[in-house]
Amino acid sequence: MKNYLNYLLNEMIPGLIKGTLRFITETLRVIRMYALWIIVILLILYFADIAGARGQINGFFHSFKHWLH
């Protein structure tokens, strides 16, 4: 039991935290690299109202505004 707790505290939990942080930083890096393309695609979907994108984007901003208050 002591070996398991030692392994859990010294290897598994730090590995999980490192993996999570790496995932977040890589995701943010990709978003930053392709931010202009993401914005252009969202604008096209919004103004052309493809697949109900206008309602979903408006709903997201509505939820975001209520989350800030």
C-alpha cells in the first residue's frame, strides 16, 4: 500500500498535471496560430447562417454575458 501511494503521489499525479498543462498550452498555441482563420470561418458561418450557426453563436455570447455578471 505504501509503494502504491508513493507511486501515486510521485509519478501519477505529477504526470497527470504535466499532461493536462501540456494539452492546454498546445491547444492555446494552435488557437493563436490559426486565430485569423477561425475568425474568418466563424464570420462566414454566421453571416451565411449555415447550419444554424447564427443562433449558436448568439447563444454562446448570451451565455457568456450572463456568466460575466
